Amino acid sequence: MKRIKIGRVLTGLLSAAFLCCATAFVSLADVNGAGVQAVIQSCLINSDKNHVTVKISNSANMEGTDGVLYLVELQPYQNNLDGRTDYAAKAAPGDNVTFTFPLNRNTPEDRLYSKFVVAVWDGTKYIEISKPHYLTNPEMVAANTAPFNDPLTKKGLNIQLNMLGDAFELGVKHVATNISFHQILGEGIDYQYDGKTYHFDKNVIAGYDETISALSGKGMTVTAIILNGWNDATPNLIYPGTKKNSTAFYYMFNAATPEGVDQTRAIASFLADRYSGSNPNYGKISNWIVGNEINNQQWNYVGPRDITSYVQAYQNAFRIFYTAIKSTSANDRVYYSLDYNWNNEINHKTKYGGKAIVDTFNSIANEQGQMDWGLSYHPYPCPMTEPEFWDDDKTGLITNDFNSPVINFKNLTTLTDYMAQEALKSPTGHVRHIILTEQGFTATSQSRGNVPYVQAAAYAYSYYMVDSNPYIDAYILSRQVDAPSEVRSGLSFGLWECNMNRGDDIVATKRRKIWQVFRDIDKKKYTLESTEFAKSIIGIQKWSDVVPNFRWRSLEN
């Protein structure tokens, strides 16, 4: 990487007498304790798309230095300036200082993913005087600036690809699909990125092309969940030092080594580019979820860690995906995912509260460069083996305050009230995008057997809650057809029953009551009629009595 070398000629800011002094340079740390003496206020790509401007506020004591402020570039995996003599830009000290330098986009010196620190030179080494800060507007260089594909309703479903006709009849607007990050590299597709060639598995990618194009081609907004499984053939995709764990389904992405950063950003860029919507044969992904339920390491394993170091490691990887995606399609949305344990099932090593994850993620981003991140949430009933959620407060895990152990449909407004706080709003001052991407209601009860009408009532109630909440963008129900493996665990989530004599193959057999409710619930003409049956099951007279700001209140008798 091409670098600018620091001149050893001292600036005129130092006197000749000081130059002659035998102790010409005194470590800044010895002089005034160093520490944070400069704050990076912004780090933005310019409108010319070729340069970066960094603005700082500065209170550094320049005694014992060469009198120059330096802005030094770091890669995501670098945590100090040991041995460094290069810099991205330099400036004379002042209370408010501006640095401008080339972005070097699409070259081996590309700075799109870099972070920057302010430093001073004490004659032998750099001393950092600011926290690191990333570029925060990667969307500035995006070729695709098309608006977000925002459907007319929030109704979504995890569907079977061989039942697209049924999904179309159901009026599905949102759909989710998984992408196995660890199975993408291979042979058959060559991809050039920042001067290197990466190879992708042609057959694996063809499968994603087929799925995503089929879904987006029907006008559905596609949400992709990127999952990092264990693959012995791709060790650089796993966070260094992580051991294979028999209880872990997926693993932390690796932004901690040069090889991990290179491969992760290349794959992220490839996916963002391929599914940008530019080719109808590939399709369009609009929402991207990085990992799954990250408050539980079962889904994002790296080994025991305190929450700060865990979230920092995750956010380093998240930012790579965010930058790759937003620099390709400016209006795509990028999320992290939580289960319903808001302040519950916490061991501070591998399980963390969702609330603490949100707070920690936001705090780190505030310091290192805030992003327009969103939240993907999974408000299943508690317990999942019973479809009713309206009595979940009996578990003792549901309260209507921010310290609630669990947040699910019973107290859903607690989540959106929390996210609506000023401290958690997006850089543009809006409540962040929230989508519900995995939740369902079983049609079988452990104690009562088949309860399809209770399942349908639970869906009706929950959909109305989401539909009437202005801060939730989408509600993707799990699932179109029962999965035999889930049914054997007491979870019959499907709109359709399945054939239980086909192993784990998902083969639909018969519609349930929820199918008709799902089809009609977002239609003004039919919605109240389709859900009338549910009132007696739930024990209510009017939906507006239990659904805040009920959307269809004017149609109620």
C-alpha cells in the first residue's frame, strides 16, 4: 500500500532553541498524559465521490511533538499505531481542524472500509489522541440509488419456493431467505474486488439466484439473513481462536485478521452487487440481516466474552457488511437480530440481554461512527409451545417497562417505545427501522392438542398490533407450511399442515384456519369479517380495546 512518509524536518512551530535541546522530543504521554485530546466530529465522503473530509475538535497540548496533527488510517483489524510512520493527511493544530484526502475507491488502497485516528509524533512514534472513527456515508458512492421497495402492507411469510402460487394468492408482501456465508466461495464465478480476484461457487449462487429472483420478481420485498456456519475449507471466515462448538449453529464473522477482512468484504460486496436488482435473473434483496439472534452466542459463537468486547467484534464485521451494501445500493437497509430475551437468560459470557446489546451497539457506533442500522426482532409467544400470547404476563416474564425480562407481542409497544428514545434514533433523527422477521404460533398445544382457531386468533391479534404500530415496517410470519422437525418438537407454525411421513421434507397437505385470516387481514373490505371469530377466543369486544391506535377503528361497530 502506497504511503506518505513523515518528514523528519520539524516545522517552524518549534523554536531553534528547542531544536538544539538534547531532549528535543519528550513523549507526549510524559508531558500531559496523552489520552483523548481530539474528537473526530465527522468522517464523510465528499460529493465528488473521490475524496474524504474529516473534521475534528482539538484540545491537544503540542508540547514535546513536532507541532503537527496527523490523521492515520487503520484497517478494521488494527488496534494501535505501533511501528507506523505513514499518514493519510496532516494539518496544523487548532481548535477545529479539517483533513481532506483521496478515497482511492476500487484500488488496493481503497479507504472505504478504513477507520482513522488523530495522532501526534513525539520524535520516535505516533501517539493517538482520538478514538478511531469510520466513514459514515458509504451510500455516497452507490451506483444504485433507487428508492427502497416499500410494499403497501406489512404482511410477510416464510414461504416454500415450490408454493409461490399459493404465496401470491395469499398476498405476501415481505419474505425472508437465508444465505449461508460459509458456502459461497468455490469455483465457477470470478469476481474482481479492489485489485484481487475471488472465486464463488457457481452452483450455490445459482440456487440463490433462482430463489431471490423468483421472490422479488413477484414484487415481494426480500430480506436476506446472512449466516456464518462452520466450514473447514474457509477458516478465514471464522473469528480467530474460535473453536468448533457442538451446541453452536453459527459463528461470529471475522473482521479481526487481514485475510478475514479481505474475504468478508469481498463476499459482502459480491452479494450486494449481485442482488442489487440490476439483473432480473438474480433478483433484488432490500433488507439484509447480519447473523441471527446475536444476544445468544448459540447463533453467533465466538466463545465467552464480556458484552463490550463481544459487541465490538460483532460491530466490526457488521460495519463491513453495512459499508459493502450501502456503497452499492444506497437505500438498502441493514439490521442485526435479537430474540425476545430483553433482560432474560443472561450469563454475561455467551448470553446477553437484548436491551444491553442495543445499548452497547449504539454506544460503540456513537464513538466510532454512527450508522443507519436497524433492528430485526423475534417476539415469539412465551412459551413458544402455546399459541396464546395475551396471557404471557402470567409467566412473570412480561412487564410494561424497559426492564421487562421478555418483550414479545404481549408488550410489543415497550420495544418501540424504547427504540423511539432520542438517544437511539438514526443519524437523521428518525426512529430506526424495525422488522419482525421470525415468529409464529403453534396450532398444536402440549395440553390441548389441536388448536388451529387459537393459532389463527393469535395471528390476527398480533398482526393488528404490528399494523397499527408506526415504528414497525414488516411482519414475516413463520411459516407457510409446517416443518416436520418443528412439529416433532410441538411447534406447528404453518398455514398448511404437512405430511409427517416424508422425513424432514416439507410437503403441504391441508390448509388451516390461519390461511384464510392471513389472506384477508390486510384487505379493508374483509379484514374485520375475517377476524371476528377471534374476539371470543381472546375475550374482547372490540379490537380497539386491546390494540393501541387500531388502524381499522373507524370500521368497528
